[in-house]
Amino acid sequence: MIWYPYQQMKTMKMPYKIIDANGVYLYTEDQKLIDSVSSWWSVIHGYKHLALNEAIKSQVDNFAHVMLGGLTHEPVLKLSEKLQQWLPGDLDYCFFSDSGSVAVEVSLKMALQYFVNRGETQRTKVLALKHAYHGDTFKAMEVGDDEDYHFILEAFGEKKHVIHIPTEISAMEEVFANYHEQLNCFIVEPLLQGAGGMRMYDISFLKRARELCDQYGILLIFDEVATGFGRTGNRFVADLVLPDILVLGKALTGGYIGHAVTVANHKVYDGFYSEDPNKALMHGPTFMGNALACSVAYKAIELFEQEDYMSKIQKIAEITRREMEGFFDPRIKEVRMMGGCVCIEVYDSNVLNGFQQFAYEHGVFSRPFLNYMYAMVPYIINEQQLIQVLDTMKAWFKCRK
């Protein structure tokens, strides 16, 4: 029996069974659904994309996987070289893993060991944001701040190694002033906090964060597992403010295979580069650099470039703003929009009870959570399909007075 995610199994509603998928559509036995959440924000090129299918098929005829311990292969070499060329600044060193959560763990381990290698063993604290979500592995949960996901950590008592702050410059400046000698890094979901409620904040906060990290010698980590590849309307937020470590996942492979990468700059990498074996990064996920994942990721990046996906995202943002701006209902607290994301936050989560089935009946797959109804559509969506998604969201409030 399957143990499904984020569900109380005793009371859960049976999930919809998908028998096929193509483009923006998921197919059940009796319905055709626009996937408005891109399979947890990853399937940006849509389903059954011919070029991505071919990338995997051609690689599997050679081999599906070999370990990176003592071995290497062409797909991982090509992908790492592509990322080095494609990413901003000196984010040049790629450490691959098999999921976004693990890639976050790697980034936090890098930051801690960077200072341990320098003899600064007092730097054990991490600065993170309130309402942060960085994944469900243990250190990722610790730097997270969402009791709906991570309440289990209460069993350990107060967090001793993490400080959480709101996205307010004054609060950030105060923490840096008081704790800079103990901090090793500041980890953020830049501009858009996803699972914590699609919360959006201004770039000025990140610019000041970069200044403070430079001033006090602290590493800045951008978790762009969700925000990368255009979701905020920027290719990467790292194009606007350069972090020391960048974490990518989800859309990295176009949603085809679980894979992620933690990308370090020269300063971080040089902190491990030594004759001393004790200064090496002792980490190695079994499926890091998986050949199938690297092959499809390389092709996915090519598609993003060659088919001008930033223009597609801009069009999605323009249509969304046109259709949603001014939409009001007294049960709605706020409508938020940024790039390829729109979120309706309601005051009472009970207002959203039944919306998933309502959307299903209107040809849309949606997965609201807590107080949030949202859409993060595949970038290949056309205007008519996008309007269908947005009209379905609005219709829920109009039909339930």
C-alpha cells in the first residue's frame, strides 16, 4: 500500500489516478485536466515533450547510471560545464544530488565545514527566514519555519542553531550586529517563499543581505529549488543578487527525474581545496550525477534558452495580472502575483474545502494547501488554457456566496 505525502491516511480522499499526460494536460479515465501546479512546480516544459523524451531514450541505450565515486561520464561533464557557463558570476562548482532537500542539506554542510576548515568552529548558527520551507530532511526542516510541516522537531525542544527573522531589513541588521561571530550562513528562498504560503518580498531585502554577508564574512545561500528557472519572473534571482551558494532542483530536469545541484562559488570551493584529506567534503548521494537526469537536464536548459522561455513567463505574468488584478471577495485576504505564480490567500482555510474537486470538474488539477489557492503553470501553457485556470479559481468564490 502506498503511504502518500502530507496526508492523514485514515481520512484522506483517494487521489486522482492519472493514465496519461501530454503538454499541459493530465488524463484520468474520465477527465482531461490542465495541471495548474506543474507537478509541484517542476514540469515547466509540459508532459511528454519530444526533445526531453529523446534525451532520455538516447542515453538509456548507453547506460542509465554509474556512480561518481571514482568514475565520471559525458552527461554529467556536459551539464556541469553548461551550468558553469549559464549561471551568473563565479558560481562554477556543481555538487549533484537526487532531490532539492538533499541539495539544501549539502549547502548547509558546505557552509558549516567552510568555517570549520578555517578553524572558526564557533560559527554554528544559521540565519533563516520566518515561514521558510527548505525541504523535509532533518537539517532542512530545522532551518525551515512552518509548524504545519515540521512540528515533529518540537520533540527536540528549542532550536539552538537557527535564528529566524521576518523579511524586514531592520530585523536582519539587528541579528547580524548581535550574532555575526556565530553565524556561518544566511539561507533564503529568494523573493518567493513557496510552501510557507507563496509569500513575496522585495529585492531590496536581498541586496542588503548581500552587503551584510560581505561585511561580516558570512555565506549567503539561495534556495532556488522552487524559484529558479523563471518562476519569479527572473531567470534566477541569483541574476539580480549573487549568492555564495545556489541550490537548484525541480525544473532542473523539466520535472522528468528527481535531481538537484548545489553550486558553490570560488571562495567556498577554495575553502575545501587542500592537501589535507580532512578538509574534503565527505558527502556522496548514490544517484548524484545520474546519467539520465543529467541528459534530460542539459536538454531542458537548451529548450529554456532556444525557445525564449523568459518571454513565455512574461506573457504568463501579463495575462495573470490582467485577469486577476482587482479581483475581490470578502473571504480573500490577499491576491499575490509574481512571474509565473499567483496565490489567493483566504482568511479561513475552510473556504477552500471542496475546491480541488470543483477544479477537477472544471478541467483543472489544483492542490490548495492551508489558506492558499495558487497556480504555478507549465510555461508552455497558452492564453486560453491559462484563462481557464484563473477563471476556475475565481468561479469558486462566485459560486459559493
